[in-house]
Amino acid sequence: MVDSCKYVLSYFPIDGRGYVARCLLALSGAEWKNEFPKWPQQKSEFPFHRLPVLTETDENGSKFVLSESHAIERYLATKYGRVPSTGPKDVAICDMYIDQINDSIQDWGNSIADLENETLKEKLLKGIDFLLTMHEEILSSHNGTFYFGNKILLPDISMLLLYNLTKKFDRHQGFDKSKFPKIMNLIHAVATDERITAVQIDE
């Protein structure tokens, strides 16, 4: 669905917490742009003094401003059909998958905050192995490429983000194609979508 709303995503010039929202905007076909605020000089201009922030302007000029990365992601995913359309139970299951992936992203954040801490690294790698084992079974239970068939939805993008983040800091050893072929096929399919490739900032 494409509507007349225009969007500005305010965040730093990195992927990080802005990546999933950028991917969703790119997939939506809506008109949007990045804004890279001067930080911390402009900190007080944003809700809760945090980034990312999404600003939506409708055709009448009315603005809707939303803070917090996961709130932004769920709003865009719901509005533009990137959550299941098969009822509230599947939406809840979708949220469950996302929350599980985000737990590993949080462990990744803790790990890179102290790169020499082997305990945090081990916790991250064990957590990722458990996550991928469970989610490989989920993906193997149906014939689609993605979590809910053959359309990229929010958890598919979140899984790609986890992979990208761990790869950047050499924490991606658990993403083994021989062990998790469905997961790696999903990641490849999302990563090679031209709309998603176009929004990536980090190398």
C-alpha cells in the first residue's frame, strides 16, 4: 500500500536502531528521507531526547511523531502490511519471534560494549545458537522462504539485522549454512532485495 504520507527518519548515519525502520520504509514505497541530527547539540529537540524518531506528515500537513525504535518498526510494519494478515494469533506469534531476535540483539550490544569480556561473548554465542536452532525448526515447518511464507515481514528484517551486527564485530560464527540452511536462505533473500540493499549504511 502506498499513501500520501511522507516520512522523515531521524537517526545517526549508521544502521543500528534505524536499520529496520529504513528497510520497512523502503519496502513500503512511501516517500521518505533520512535526517542526521547534530548530536548532542539537537538532543533537546527530540521526544525523550532519544533517537530514532519518525515524523509522518499526511496530505493535510498534520504531523505524527513517534520515538523508540521498536514502536516505530511495529507501526510501519502494521501500516504497510509487514505483519501477518491472517489474524491476531499470527500477529502475536510474529511479535514473539521479533522479541526473541531482539533479545539476542541486546546480548550483542552488551558484548560489544566490553569486547574483551569472554563471558559476555560466550553468552551471546550460546544465545544465538539456541535462537537459530529453534527458528530453523520454525522455518522448516513450512515451504516458504520467510517466517510467514514468501513475503518479507518484520521478523525477517530483524533476523538480517542480527546477522549484520554480529558479522561486523566477528560474532557471527554461529550462522552456519550447513547447520541452519533455512535461516541462511532467509538472510540471503532479505539481504539481496534491492530495496533493502539501497538503505544499508554500514559496510
